[in-house]
Amino acid sequence: EKDGFAHYMQKEIYEQPRALRNTMTGRIDTTEQKVIFPTLQLSEASAKRVEKIYIVACGTAYHAGLIGKHVIERLAQIPVEVDVASEFRYRRPLFQPNTLTIAVSQSGETADTLAAMREAKRNGSAVLAITNVVGSSIARDADDVITTNAGPEIAVASTKAYTSQLIAFYLLGIYLAQAKGTLDADTRASLLQQLTALPDQVDHILQHADEIRHFAESIKDEQHLFFIGRGLDHAVSMEGSLKLKEISYIHSEAYAAGELKHGTLALIEEGTRVIALATQDELHEKMISNITEVKARGAKVLGITLDGHVELHRSVDDVCLIPQTDALFTSVLGVIPLQLISYYTSVALGNDVDRPRNLAKSVTVE
Ligand code: BG6
């Protein structure tokens, strides 16, 4: 059932090109160059009225929500707040009219997320679920559902569910932009073209997994390490750090690169391993200075950057290149090496990759 893969997690990592294609299937009108959601109640006319969005989720789905915020704000210019579901419920969030709440959940059964979306409903908000399980509790309770169609995910550490949630957010961001009239037709066509190229680009990265395995083996005895990045890369780093903690049990922290010097730089010493994600053109120079800051304190840095960013190569110890795409979409590519790093580190340590200690795939208690 693992199709020749050693673990479900590895199988699911390699299933991502197909999973991402499935998330897009039937949702792009290639003649009109538009996003369509045939089953959504939220028509473009009603989406036009949305003035505020809350995203609620837990764990990896929460990290997808952080990307969703950037994407929706950038494309559709609607303000978005992202909350950990277990916090949202008790913080007495303010609801204004025309608020849409988006609940993100692979399983569709996470009790905290279900409770948060019920709280939103009680306050008059429409609820849209992004889930991988048709007919799950969250799907049934929501007003609208976007299924991710990634296929069953068995490994506790989520991989293909996360990247397919990102695709769902890209599609939704473009759909909301159509409703709001915030994107011109050429930009939209170019985004859709780059979106559909992502599955092959993921496949390309997976073909170079061996290089990443060597890196993973080199960090397996570390006590702690850092992930740094800015903007979308910071959100992706949080997911990379979670993945590593979940299955290798090595502690790591994902830090907004510009915030390091306000405290955490004190923890960087000779030999500290740092993984720097630098896929955002606008922030590239800033990332290079942050990398220089940690290098000056003795850090050993792996840089993950876009093919062609020669300048960064010179400031890091190791480099991992990902293909070029629009700045909003690099997250799907940047997370692949991070998934592989955590996977191979866990394997090198002899851990139970698919069933890490103390964790469950789906948590149905609050
Ligand atoms: C956790 C799982 O308990 O629930 C995580 O261990 C997962 O991997 C989180 O991200 C949220 O799950 P779901 O199904 O709501 O996306």
C-alpha cells in the first residue's frame, strides 16, 4: 500500500505533483482565464461584499492559513486575520457585517477548528471550509466547502495536504480578486499559467531529493537549529520548523529574519545550523544582510533560493535551488526541501516517521 516507498510520509511527499493537479482540476476556465468554483454558494456577487476575513485552523493547516492571508490580501485586497483555532474561540473576536470565516482542516474533524467555526457562525459570519475530507464534520457544518482532493493522508506529519491547501488559497485569492475587480486580465492569465506549472516544478525538486538527504544527515545530531525568512518565507519556515520538530524531535525555531537582531541572535554561536529561505525578490537584499549577520556569529547556513540568485550563493555554506515562479507561489516549492529535510533527518535518527511520539493525525478533543 506504500507503493514501494519506505514510509507513508515519503509516498505522500512524492504524491504532491498529482495532488496539486487534483486541487486545480475543474477550477480553472482556460478559455476565460478565470477561476471557477462550480459548487460554491459564495458567488462572485456575494464575494464582492466580503470586507473582512478570519482564517482559523490548527497545526500545519494554520501555517497554510498564514500563506492564505498574504495571498488574499495581495490579490483581492481584503483584510485577513489568521488565528490558531483554540485561541480564536476564547479571545472574543470582533465580528463586523460581511465577514467571511475560512476554516482549514485536512481531516475536517479537528475539534478546536470545529468549535472556532461554530463560534464564527454564532456571530453571524458565513463559513467556508477548506478540507481534504468530503463529508467530514467541518465540511458538513460549513456554508461552503472547497475540497483539496489530495487523496488520503496517512502520515501524521502533513505534507500533500498542506501544499494542496496552498493551491486552494491561490485559487480562492484569484476568485476573490475577480469578484473585487482587483486584478487585470493579463496579470490573472499570467498567474494562472504559473499556477498550473507548479506540479511539474515540484516534481523537478523531488528529483533532486538526494542532495537534500545528505544535508539532513549532517544535521541529525544537532540540539537546536534556526529557520529564518521574511514575509511568505517566514510562514513557510514555520511549517518547516514544525515538520522537523514533529518527526525528528530536534528543537528548532522559525524566526522572522529581521527580528533576529532584537534578541535571538544571542543564540547563534560557532557552528549553529541555520536554514535561510530566500525566495522573495523584494526582500532578497534584506535576507542577504540577515544571513551575513548570522554568518558573522559563526552560523553554518543552508540557503534555499530561486534558481538564478547568484548573489545569495556567495553568502551561504550550502544552497538548494528551486525553480522560478511568481513571488506569491514560491511557498509550494520552498516547502518541498523542508519536508525532505525533516523526513530524511527522522529516517537517519531511526524514528517512527509516520507515527511520531505523542501526536495523533486528527485530534477530536479540545
Ligand atoms: C494535529 C496534527 O493534531 O492536527 C497536525 O498532528 C495537523 O499534523 C493538525 O496539522 C490539524 O489537523 P487538521 O486535520 O485539522 O488539518
